[in-house]
Amino acid sequence: MSFAARLNRSPIAFDAALGAEAAERFGELSPELRALIAGTAGCSPFLAGLLKREAEWIGPVLLGSPEAALADALAAPEAAEGAEALAVALRQAKRRVALLSALADLGGVWALEAVTGALSDLADRAVDLSLRQLVGDEIRRGKLPGATPDDAAIAGGMVAIAMGKMGAGELNYSSDIDVICLFDDARFEPDEIQEARAAFIRATRKMAAMLSDLTAEGYVFRTDLRLRPDASVTPVCISMSAAEAYYEAEGRTWERAAYIKARPCAGDIAAGAQFLEALTPFVWRRHLDFAAIQDAYDMRLRIREHKGLQGPISLSGHNMKLGAGGIREIEFFTQTRQLIAGGRDPDLRSRTTVGGLAALAKKGWVTPEIATELTAHYREHREIEHRLQMVNDAQTHLLPTNDEGFQRIAMMMGEGDAGVWRKALRARLERVEALTGEFFAPSEASRIPKLAPEARAIVDGWRSHPVLHSPRAATIFNRLEPELLTRFARAANPAEALRQFDGFLARLPAGVQLFSLFEANPSLIDLLVDICGTAPGLAHYLSRNAGVLDAVLGGDFFAPWPGAAALNAALTALFDAQTDYEKKLGAARSFVKEWHFRIGVHHLRGLVDAAEAGRQYADLAGAALAALWPEVQAEFAIKYGACPGRGAVVLGMGSLGAERLNAASDLDLIVIYDPAGVESSDGKRPLAARAYYARLTQALVTAVSAPMAEGRLYEVDMRLRPSGRQGPVATSLESFRTYQMDEAWTWEHLALTRARVISGPSDLGAEVEAARLAVLAAKGGGAQVMPDLAEMRARIFAAKAPDGEWEAKIGPGRLQDIELLAQSFALRSADPARRVEPQLRAGRRHALIGKDEAETLGSAYRLLWRLQAGGRLLTDKPLDMDAIGEGGRAFLLREAGVEDLEALKSRLDATTEAVRLIVEAALPAAAQTGA
């Protein structure tokens, strides 16, 4: 569609005579187009000059497509030969793009994004052409080691990274351009780097001069190279490795924010993209980064103080970019939220302000209403900014200081009444200030509630904790403290919750991020109060893994459980996004810890019961192993080659196999492999099959249990493998069959009733399961099963007495008693069931136990599991009702369905006695003395 057909507004000529003079040159155009020219020239002396100089070019353009004219203007400099001709051609392109974009902007032909996009496209073209020309000159002079003429197409490995508004494609009308120039030092030998560096520095300086110098033809863009690392002491072009090292060691929050908009725009685009990919962990933090709010707030204040922009909004001379309610406020608001959550959600990493607001609204970080309103204000502010700059092609953001100046800008906006326009502008600025200021301003210090002497002593001791020795952490905590204490005062057991929080605070390794998180999300304080007042064990876990709180803000923390398959898919996707093995292990730990915390919170709040929590812990462990096992094999294969034969499967034993873990469970594992006649691997360092799988299993154990910055994944126990500690850590399928049929003890057959394939080739897993069932069928009918069980039970109870009166697991009539008997039912009936309840049902079906006894055992198991699972959530020590406090006791009473501890003790004693009698009745008479 032509320019004329899309024209929908015109500025009003401030200087009518100047406007009429400009319009007379275009008598062949329609009245509407002549009115646009008159209004444009009558408001802007600069544009009046461009209309006069480029009259022959712009006339036909206004009769055709503005997009086609833009493409022609951008392409024209390609034909220039030599640096001097290119400098002239680029200045002509700048004049024409500036004139076209101004008319399209003032006439409403292009939206804001099209106007800023045209200016940004010109900047990209100018930087790229000048860089290729000038580095090419260095190559032709033999100054760039090893480079050929063809390398000029990618500037010899040099790249310009567009920053700020140029990077986002949002250049304003008279914007300067911010670029960081880097070279790929990996292309050069060590003894060549200094010579290459000197060549790239010369080319960069010449490029800046070519674009910035004001000549008779004008200038292209004022070019700013100061956003590079440590600009006061580094040359204008540095190596990529030096830049990476700087950001890793010294990069600051404002630099992280700057790189949100960064993109390679000229030279070696591929190398630039790789550099930005390497900076991803610096820019986008893995954990929710609420400390960025404080950094942005501090930066905002420094800018205002430096520019003298404090105080109430006054339109006269107000800075539309940096002043209160201005453009930068909206950009900071958007970028800070992106920094907070963009590390976890790549969808939030938009370079543009409008795109960033839309993404934040879609993901729930701001309301759609606020995003829509700020977007409208942003576009209006940018249009005003453009008109301020169009008047005299000045890089200014200041509103006029007199009535005449305001009248001119209002007329450029198409508004004849400057008073009406000024009133609307003030309202916009004040609204932006209100919307963004609340987010950045620190919480006002409220009054600390009155504290009892004991509470006051605890609070007074907080400043001695290491986490508050950091001045920055202490500053944020001082603001947070009144809110914390107010919410703790509302807890069911405030004194107890405060004591547990004191312990939580004492164990914290660092506080800036966490305190910022609480300050920005007060609802998390309520969750912490709940945990401290109810579950000291979970509070202890949280102090060592505070990053798991990020998950609470993800939007689906309280959603239904996704299941093992979905967890496996999510973790696999995390692995696919990483190339480094160590980072994958770290990602697995962070992932599991977040979900582990989620299960605990759901259990604590009664959203799931103990049985469901046990299943979820098992789902999580199984999903982690299933996703991790292929990664371990792939990493191992780099050195030793692929698995010889058919590979290996990981079996979950014990509680993992039975899909019933608690908050503190370790993992019982066995690895079974099938070399299928292959004697060794075929890697760079081949290993015999047995040694290969033994070392591969050790690699798995290390991957799961090794301490890293993110902690351990799980503790691993492999003592249930054939021959226990004396046996190899990995067992061949044939050896497994032979051992189980010919050598295994009854307790090993009992353990096999709970074995479950977790990960590995499906066909091999099916064979292992078939072997398991064959063993049960062959060995379950033996006369020694129950005598052996009786002897094993007696030895267990003789070796370890119950840990106190509230012990639910070990001892006569407790969980282990029920589990052993249930396993004997599965073994004797050759039933595939792994969990206790189905195994008890198998005992009933095969007349190994009566209906009433089975129901009694099932009921007892549910009670004891609730006590065991609840106790392990509350503490990692033997259950002590005094130590867990009133909140913990209330949780256990709710789990058990009783009113008080006396009722719980009575029910526990009656239950364990009933179980003991049933178990001993099922065992040979000689076993009863062992109890």
C-alpha cells in the first residue's frame, strides 16, 4: 500500500511560512501529502532542510511504498567502493532514512516499532559495511595474521555487539549507537593474537570515526564504545575470552541488564552468537533473582541524583528518558522483572520493552492491565521523544522550558491546544511513576511489634549470625524485619516458630537473594512461618536449599502432581539444554530439591496424605534416575566407548522398588547388565565388560551422591546386590540368575519381592523382571522361608532396639515387621506385587493369612507409615515430641487422626501389640522367644 493511502494524521505547522515554502516544492503531490510536508517543515527546521536537500528523491517516494523506498535506501551503500565512498554513501542513506521515517512517523503511516526498526536497520547496515570495509583494508595490507580476502566478509572474526536500543531494534530518532567490539581470539595462534588485536583496534577506531564524524554530507551515527568491559582501561576492541573472564569475575547487575538487549549486528555474526550464548549464565541466573530489584532501585536513584532529577514532576525541562515517570522507568521495570525470572523461563528473554511486557503478562509476572497500560505510555513517551529530537536533530530528551517550545511539540503531535496536551502528558508521567515506583521503592519501615522478653532476646541475637554480616544483606533484612515479626506474631505457636526461624537464619550461608525474595513476595513469609512453626526438619532443609523457594512462585507449585513420566520429560529437557556434564548434574540436583520441597510442603499442609507423599518421593527419585542414567552412560562412553552388549538396567530395591519413600530416604540400587558375548568396549580406552560395568556403576553412584555446589542428589546404598559388600557393584544377568537360584539367602529372595526396573533398555528390563518372577516361583515354596524369616527378624531386633517410645519403623509390631511378613507372602505365592498393601492382599488370596488379620495389618501399616513419614518430614533425629514442638505435634496428631498425645500413644501401643501377635502367630513357634 502506498504512503499516501496510509496517511492518517499530520502535524500542525508551528511556522506557517516555513511550512508553506516547503510545500510549494511538491506541487505534484496531493493536498494531504502537501499538508504533511508543510506541517513537518513548519515544526522542524532540521526536517525542512532535509526536505529541501532530498526533494527530488522524496517526492516519488511519497507516491509509492515506503517499505520499498527504505529497502532501496539501505541497499544503496553496498555499491560504494572504498572507505571514502562508503562514508559518503552512508551519510546519504542516513539523510534519506531519517526523512522517510520522520514523515512516516508524523503522518501515522508507520507504527512506533516500524520507525525505530528502520533506524535500527540503518545502524546495523552502517556498522556492518564499515566494519567489513575497514577490516578488509587491514587484511589487504597484510596486518591480520592468517586472514585471506574472503575473511573480510566476516570482518576477520571480529563482531560488533549491538547494545541498548540498537540491540533491541528500538533506536530513537537522533540516537547514538552503543556497540561492543570483540574479536574471536580462538581463530589465532598465541603468538598472533597481539598483532591481530592491534589490527582490530585500528579498524574499530576508524569505524567509529567513519560513522560519527560530521562532514559536509552530515554524519551517520554518533558511536559509543564505552559499554565494553572496564572501558576506562581496555582498548576499543578486546578478545572474546577476555570479555568472558571479566563478566564471570566482575560483571555487575547493570551489565546483566544491558545484555538483555544485546545481539550481534555486524561482522562475524556466528561468533557473536556463540559469545552471547556463553554469557547466558551471567545474564540469566538459574534462581529467581529478586536482589536485582535493589540493584535497579539503587541505579535509578544514582541516575536521578547525577542528573539532578529528584523531586516532584515539573514539565518544564523534564527529562522524558531519565526523569520520574519517563521511558527509563518503564524499561527498568521490564528488564528487572526479566532478570528476576528469565533464568528459569527463556520465554521472558525478549529484547524489546513492549515484547518483554507482553511476555511478563502472559507468564503472570505482571497483570495484563498493567502491561497494556505501560505499553501505551511507553509508545506515547517514545513518540514525544522522537519529536523533541526531530526539531533540530539533537540527542535530547528534555521537554521545552517555555510556552513556545511546548506549543511546537504539541503541534507536532497534532494537538493545537498545548495546555490540553501538557495536562495529558503530566497525567501520563504521574501514572508511570505510580506504577513503577511501588515496585522499585523499598518497603517502608513499619513498627516492630511488641515482643516478649524471650522473643526480644532471640531477635537481638540475629545480628550475630554470619548471614547478616554483609552490609547489603543487613540493609534488606532491616527493611524486612518488621514484616517478618508481624507475621510470626500471628503464627499458631509464635515463640516456637521464632526459635526455629532463628536456627534457620543461623544456618543460612547467604541472605541477599533470599531476603530480596521475601521482600518482593510477602506470601512466602507466611510459608516460612508455617514451616518454622510446624516442621523444624523442613526448615533445616530450607536453610541449606533456599533456592527451592523459587518454585513456589512458578505458578504451578500447588497444582496436581504431574507423575513420573512428566517429571522425567521435564528433567530430560533440562539436560538437553545443557552441553556440560557437570552442569547437568547440578541441574538435576536443583530440579530434585525443588520438587522434594514441594512434596514436603504439600504433605505439611494436608494437600496430600503420607501414602501419596511416599509415592511422589518415589516418582521423583525414579524420574531422576531414569533421566540421569543415559547421561552417565553418554559421558562414560566418551572415554571408554559405548556399553558392550545390550547395556544395563538400574533396579530400585527396598522402599524405592516398593514406591514408598519418605523425606529422608536414601536409594537402594542394583545394576544388572548383559554383555551378550561382547568381551570389551570399543572406546579410546577399552575396558573388559565386567570392569566396564563396574566402573559405569561407580560413575552412576558418583553422579547421584557426590556433593556439589547444589548438594547431593541422594545417598545411595548398594548392599542389596548379590553377595552384598563382597560382590561386584554390577552383576551380569546370567550371574544374577545363577546366584539367586543357587546361592542367595532367603532374605535376598525377600528383598527381590520389591525389586523394580527404574531405567535402562526395555527389553533387558523385561528379562530382569522375568528372572525376578522365576526366582520367586522357584524359591517361594521352600520349607525354610518362614524359619529363616523368624531367625532374621530376631537378629534384626536384637541388633537394634526401637529409637524411643514413638518409633514406627524398627521393633516388634512396627513397620519392618509388617513389611517382612508381607514380603514373605509375595515370595511364597510368587506374586509380582511390590508394595505392602498388594502383598498383604496376595497373602489373603493364597490363604497365608486370614481376612481379619490382613485388614488389621493394613490398618496398622497406614498408621505407622503416617507416623514414620510425618516424623521424617519434621526431623532427621529419632522422634521426640518435645523437640518437634507444638506445631509438629499438631501435624502428627492430624496425620494419625487423634486428639492428643495420650490418644496417639494408646493407639500406637495397641497397634504394635496387635501386629506383633499376628506376625508371631505366622512364624514358627521358636521365633516367639526371639521377639
